[in-house]
Amino acid sequence: MDIREKTHQGGGRDRTIAEQSGPNEDEFRVDIERIRFSPYFSRLSSVTQVIPQAGSGTLVHNRLTHSLKVSAVARSIAIRLRTVDEATRGLVSELGGCDPVVVQAAAAAHDLGHPPFGHLGEQELDRVARGVLKLPDGFEGNAQTFRILTALDSCDATARGMNLTRAVRAAVLKYPWTRNEWRALAPLAPELLPRGVGIDPAAGALKFSAYDVDADEMRDVLSVFPGIAKHQQTVESSVMDIADDIAYAVHDLDDFYRAGVLQYTSVSAELRAWLEHSSQLSSLKQSELDARRPGHALELTWRRTRAKDPWIADAEAFRESVERVGHDLVEGLLSVPYDGGLEADRAVTAFTRRWIDRLQESVTVERTPTIRSGHVRLGDAAWHDVIVLKFVHARFVLERPDLAVYQRGQTRIIRSLAEGFHIWLNDPEDAGRAPRRLLDSVEATTEEYRQLRENTPHLFLQAGPDEVQRLGQARAIVDYIASFTDAQAVSLNALLTGTSDNLWEAGRGL
């Protein structure tokens, strides 16, 4: 029996609609090519990762280049798991297997659902979806990814979804639950909740991988992994998730060093102050910590880490990670300003390669992971390293006032689009002239909610007669906005608000 036959014998290779494949054609390879040829995948080249290309002054990652690198890291980890000791390989097989092509496919797909303008655009679309459009489960990029794969895109076999194998669909489920299912569960302390649920599950999960309307499909794909506990990722999903963390923690630092955003003085002062005064900082009350003072922001990060993840957070390991990052990133890479020369490029490449190798080689497999982790996770030291690397990214890039001003302007575009399309679709005199793709989407999505009401009437006990139509329209608007590139969002908002003087060009492709 070859490697292909050993993995996913319990239905992971099955598709919702059976397809005839060639004698030498691998099902998972078909999936990855479908994802790569999808217009939703091509769109990622024009969607912001953290900062837009136009405002960076140098080349920076967009969602497409990030996804390609996540795919490469994920494949390396999956191949490594094929060369570990026999007991670990047996455990991976028991849990459902870890095919390198499946993790590549999941990594390629993992950001398909992200809307324009980075993470702040995602947050704003969620606020608008819940507040303006009154969608109970709002918007979430991971849930939108699953929806694209299973409902919005198409293939030769069906007009609804890509008809991917169950293994690949399961591998994108980083947060394998819906938002609303947490509202009915008893309150739990944050350290007892899965990563991504948030501190107030009664309000619904912050992160989730399926909307109510797509929940049955999520349960179906997870059913072929009986070794995976409820609210746990499949092995392949864990590998994809780790690869995403590694790429985000390392490659974004690469971007901001090249762009001149990460400065030696400020990063060095923060890390050095914490290392030198950690004992004094640890004695301060929470209210006495001032993130504007060197060392205080890192102390706040350590306290949050220790509170949320006591299963792994270790004071000495955290300190060693701060020292390691300080030595290699700050005193190494940042000590010489980037000048665009060959020597500087070599230094960045060497730093990136060194850290990616270190992190991906640390992975370990566990039979019964804590609820805050997965079956595949980073080793203890590497886990702390990622916390510190992400802190540098968040503190010295994401919290910059100049970036915040720019992003707040972008979020107004998201809100304006949602309000504009909502008003338009509810205008009895003019709704018929709305974009054809949006009108078709309203019709298809309304049918999805009609079926949901038939299958789960308890979700609609308090609903009025027009609730299905209202939900279908709202979800269609969200699907439509989430499918835009950054430039499309700007252009369409200019058309909707009457500020565009480029009618035919800006309106093309509506």
C-alpha cells in the first residue's frame, strides 16, 4: 500500500459530487489546482496584508504572496512529519493523516475570505454586518473562506462550490465551530476556551470557520476524522495554522525592516528595558503599567500570555525568547539600516531563512492536546519566540498612529459600501438596476436560508415571515463586498457616493 492509499481511508478523499479522475491523477492535486486557478485566489494579489503596496515605499507582502509562503512552510512541516520516529508517524496516521498536498491546498486557500484593507477591514465588515445588516453571525474571514470553497466559487461538477475533497475542506477549518453555538454553552475561564473564541463566548465566538448557513457542511467534512475531538483542528489544519503563524511572524518583520518602519532605537529600548527591569515591572499593578514607557508594553504582553496560556507560558522561556529576538533581530538585523544594497538584502534573506527553519523544525505532535492548542504545535521555546516576534510587529507597526489614521479612512469605505448597497436593494423603484452579480447572489443566498429554515426551524422561532429574504439579502451584500480588491472597493465607493468622474471604467465588472 503506497502513501496515497494509507492516508484518508475514511472518506477524506471523497467529494460531495463524485468525479471521475484519471489513473495517475491525485485527488488532492486536483484540489490545489482548482484553488490556484480560482478568481478568488488571483484577487489576493490586490488585497492588503498589513499595509498597502502604494504606501510602503518598497515591495511588501500582499495576501497572495503571504499565502504562497504559508503554503511552502506548511509543505515543509508536513514532509518533516513523514521523516520523524515511527511512533509519531503512527499517531499522525491514527488522527487522519497529514498529506503535504492537502496542507499546501489549505494554506493556499486560507486567506481567500479576507475582505479589502487587511484585518481592520475584516473587523469593520463584521461590525457593519451585525449592526447595519443585522446578520446574527456577522462576518469572519475564515468562515468566508469556507463559504467560498463550498458555496460561492464553482467548478465543472457544480455551480455551487469547488467540490473539493473532505480532507482539504476540513484542513481550512482553523476554528471548527460557528459563532452562535458558543452562546448556548456555560461560561468558561479564558484559559479553558479554544484559541479564537474570545473572553465572552455568550456574545458569540470572535473567530469561527463557518456561518450558520454553512454549518451542516462543516459538520459533514469533520465527520470523516473520528480521531479528532470536538473543537479541535485536523492535523493538516494544525500544520496550516502553524505555517500561517510562522510566515506572519517572520515575513512581516522582513517587510517593515525594508520599508524603514522598524527602527533599531525604539525596538531595542523596549526589549532592553524589560530585560533589565523585569523584576520591578512584575511588581507593578496593572493600572501602573504605561505602555508608552519602555518595557511596559512587553510586560503587558507577558501578563496576557501567562493568563491565557498557563499550560505553556513560562517566565524563563519568555525571557530567553526576548534575549534571542533582541540578539538576532535588534542587535543583528536592525543595527544596520536597510539601504537597498545587495549586502542588506542578503542579511534580510538570511534572517528570514534562519528563523523559518528554526520554527518549523520545532514542531511536535500530541495525542491529547490542551484545548488552547492543536495536535501539531510549535515546541515550547519556538512558541515563546513567535509571541515575542508578533509583539514587535504589533507594537512597532500596527500601533503606529500614521497607520491607524490611514486604516480608519479605509474602514469608512467598507461601511459606506454596505450601507449604500443595503439602501439600493431596498429601494422598490431602483433595486432592479443593482449589479447583476449582486442580484444573482441575493437570489442564491436567500434559497440557502430557506433551506436552513426548513432543516433547523428552531433557529427561526422568533423570526417574521420576511426573515429569510432579509438574511439572504444581507449575506449577499457581505459576500459581494468581501470579494472586492482594495482598488475595487475604493472605485465602487466613489461611484456609490457620486464622487467618481470615471463612470465606465470604474463600473466595469460590477
